[in-house]
Amino acid sequence: GKAAKVGGAPKKMSATVRDRMSIRDYLTEVFTHALRTAFPDLEDKTAAVAPTNEKYVAKFGDYQCNDAMALCKIYKDKGVKKSPLEIAQSLADVVNKELASNPNLAKVVDKIEVAKPGFVNVFLSRVYAGEQLKDIVLNGVQPPSLDKRLRVVVDFSSPNIAKEMHVGHLRSTILGDAICRLLEYLGHDVVRLNHVGDWGTQFGMLIAHLQDTYPDYLTKSPPIADLQAFYKQSKKRFDEDETFKKRAYQCVVSLQKFEPDYKKAWDMICDVSRRDFQKIYDRLNVTLTERGESFYQKHMEELVPYLEKKGLLELDDGRKIMWGDDRGLIPMTIVKSDGGFTYDTSDMAALKHRIEHEKANWVVIVTDLGQGVHFKLLGECGKKAGFLDPNKTRLDFVGFGVVLGEDKKKFKTRSGDTVKLSELLDEGLRRSLDKLKEKNRHTELTPTELSEAQQAVAYGCIKYADLSHNRNLDYVFSFDKMLDDRGNTAAYLLYAYTRIASIVRAAGVNIDDLVKSAHTTPVSLEHPKEFALAKTLLRLNDVLTLVTRDLCLHHLCEYLYDVSTAFSEFYDNCYCIEKDEAGKIKKVHTGRLLLAEATARVMKKCFDILNINTVHKM
Ligand code: ARG
């Protein structure tokens, strides 16, 4: 093993709180410093700091470092006896010393305590919490300062031309868009790419069929209404008619050479799909730049000699293949035996292009978990080929589970067909309107307000259902569940948000005046429920950095739910306004209104990141 460096002058702590930094990340740095100072022989260890379970906050503080237990085990294995409590005390000693001498840390942390069997509990400063909330009210919710602005390519949605865009693509669209919005908010330079499946042999038969069905397609745009049916017809001919099949292959060759008439036919076919996709994106308020597989044709042609020169391609039964790290698994097929390219080829070319031409420091690809092996292989082959350097480019495959119907089987219509997304969204709209009418909202809202609420609830619920489930798991698509206004659903949270936002209005206070009063009136944090809510609000940046690490949006959804719960507890226990018997406002508690305003803003920011529209009235 490594020679343990013992002793030596303790390094100065380098951690400093930066603007709006994740408190958890900051404390992690503080405790890592403490760990390495107290136990110099464990130099490369990082401490873990986590928020304390809500129920125990009052007793055990707001954050906890639990490393002592694990360190005890490490020492035990080395034959050294140290109790967890002893270890926790050593960590606490370093942090306490720092606390006494470092105003930076003292600003954030009120005190720390050691608890059995070996916890170090951190209590946040009320003053600090008050300052942070004041900042939120005065300046809005702002992202933490960024270490380095990254160029991020996010490849998401990516349906296939001439085929139905299905619920899997919906999931990719919703997750990918939220990831983009998070990274954009954090200040990164995000390229949103729609890697549509617009290339491959199926276009040969589609073009041949187009030539027969609409002979004047070059001068008159073909009125294909149902591309799916068109696809089926051409596939039928392809399977049954040898001459047609040969012609189809000829068409592929001509298309891949970009011969104008063929290119035009292909464009027209793509356009039909494109228009349908765009309608869905417009309804979901998602923007994407289309850059499909076809874009990489030239790059695929160049990729082959590039890999060949590096000696990375092997001949296998007429195919040219490339292995990843494990030859026991499957290889990538770079060139088929007929000379054509594959999905593997286009993804290799795309990755190379994104790194070398797009200058991406980070590539994120959002597709179903079924493609996990393919993308693992892509990462390995990219490294082998030399264009992917993990120290310079982060590559994330963001996989997600299958969308299931309420029968726990693959999501299908009653008749067993794939569900058309436009019809799914329509049904969402219908159901959300029913729900609103059930609650008699149509009698209180204007038609415009009702329609806005209907859309916010419908699209919000569909998105939130996707985002709030751990993406690594399959999830059951259920309108009943997502429109339920109890529990962790958009229906519930949108109501909660609307109610919070209306508190300030109901108090008869002008919002600009309220904001101004934050200069002089402190945010009220005396009551334990007030302070608890405040600390929940301060966790926003903890959650955002966590999501940035694992790209799991459900953390943010859980957080949003935590905020609304903490708010309810606060609101049930603390009056914001007091009224007399006649219902006239007697007293306005400005410090509490400020807390409510900060809550509304934090929630709004979460909704914005999740691309869920809020409404003033519902
Ligand atoms: N078109 C593919 C599908 O429908 C998804 C493409 C994802 N992106 C990629 N670079 N392979 O499954």
C-alpha cells in the first residue's frame, strides 16, 4: 500500500462560502478538511454530509456528518482501535477550531455537536438563513456562482421519422428538456439536439413508394396525411415484391449520395413527421434543434478510415466491428456486410462531432434504459478511438424505464395500438377540465382563467408524473393518479403554489411595497416552523447540485413537495394576517409575508426548471 503520511503542518482550509452556494457542498468541503486534518493517514478520503431527517432537525441539527462509523471500520481493519464517538469528537474539534477562527464558517454555522454513536451535528445560523431569504426576496432566486461554464450537448426526444412518436419519446422529451432547463439556469451553454432517426434503409422503400404514389412529387408537395399507413404500405410492397425491393435499395444508394431528386423525396417525407413532432413540442413548450442521423453521413464515411488507421476495426463475417472493453459482450457494428452504416456508426460519428466540432465538455443522451449497453459501448469505443477523454468531456447516458399502462403492461390503447401522443395530451386536457368543473371552478374563474388552469394542470401533471418518478424505474401512467390533488402531484402542488401566492394578495399588501420592506423588516424566523421552512428553502441549491450530479429530476420534485409541506406546517401554526370578527384585516405580519413570498419564489423556480406553468388563479 501507500506509505501513510503522518504529521506535517495541517493545511489551511480552502473551503469558502461562495454566493448562494449549496450549503451541503460547503459543509462537505469543511468536513473533508476536518477529516484530512484529524486523520492525515486518510488523506484521499472525502467526508459525507447530509441533511438531517426532517423529524429530528430540532434535536440533531440541520446537517449531519456520519463518517465516524465508516472511519472506525477502516481503522479496525488496519488493527487500530478508535471508537466512532472518539472519531466524531476529533472531527468536531477541528471544525470547532475553524469555527472560532474563521468568520466565513461562523457566518453559516451556529454550532456543532457530537452525538452518540458518532454523529457530528451541524446547526445552521438563523442570521445566515435570514440573510439568504432576504436576498431571495430582494433579488429573486439566483443560481449559485458557477465554477466553470460548460458547453453541454443534450441529445433528447429523438423520435424516428415515419414512425409513431410514442410515450418513450415523451419521457425522453420531458426529462431532457428539464435537464436542459436546469443546466441553462445554472449558466451553462446548452445545445439541445433532436437526434431524429431519419436515415437508414427504410427510406429507400419510402422513396420508391412515394415515386409510385405521387409521381409529381417534385413539383407538388405530396398530401400524405397518415405517414404511418404510408410506411405500412411501402413495407408490405418491400416484403412481397422483389423488383420493388431492388428499387428500394437503389433509392438508398442514391439518397446517401444526396442525389437531388432523392434528397427532395426524403425531405418531403421527413417534413410530414416533422410537422407532427413540432405540434407536440409546441404543446409542451419544448424547443429543440433537429440534427438527425442523416447529418452524420459524411462523418460516418470519414469515421471508417479513421478507426481503421488506428487498427480498431476487425473483420467479422463481412462486417467491420469494433470491440469495447469487454470482448465477452457484443461489439459495435461500424460497417454492415452490405457496406451500409448502423445506429452504432451514427452514434460514434455523432459523439466525435459533438466533442470535436461542437466543443462539448459534456454530452448527455436521454433514451430508454434498453439502450444502456449500446451507450456503455459507445463510451468505451469513444475512449479507445481517442476522441473521448473523460478528463475533458463528461458523457452521461440518462436512461429511463418503460412507461406502463394501469394494467402494468406496456402502455397501449385498449385495442392494443401505440397511443398517439396528440390524443394522450387531448385526453389530459379533457380530464383536467372535468376535474376543475368537479370542483366548481368554472363558476368562479373567467373562461380565460379556466382555460389557463386547464392547460397548466393537464400538461403540468403529465410532465410531473414523469419527472417525479425515479427515471431508472418503470412507471405506471395513470391520469387518475396524476390528477389527484392530494399527495405529490402537480395538481396538488399547483394548488399549493396558487394559494401561497395569493396570501400576499389577500393581505392587501402591494407586492413592490412588500419587497421594499425586506430592506428594513427581517424575515420572521423566531417560530420553529418558520425556521424549519426557511431551512427547507435554503436547501434548493443543495438539490440542484445533486441533480446536476446524477441527472435524476425526482430529487427536485421531492424537494418541491417538501417545501409545500413545510409551508403548510408554518401556515397552520403562524398567522400571516389577523382579522377581526367582521373579517377586516387587523394586523399584517410583514416578516411572515416575506417568508411566504420567498416560498412562492422558490416554488416558482422549481416549476420553471421542470417547465410547468403556474397560474394565478385556479
Ligand atoms: N431514435 C432513437 C429511438 O427512438 C433514439 C436516439 C437517441 N440518441 C442517440 N444518439 N442514439 O430510440
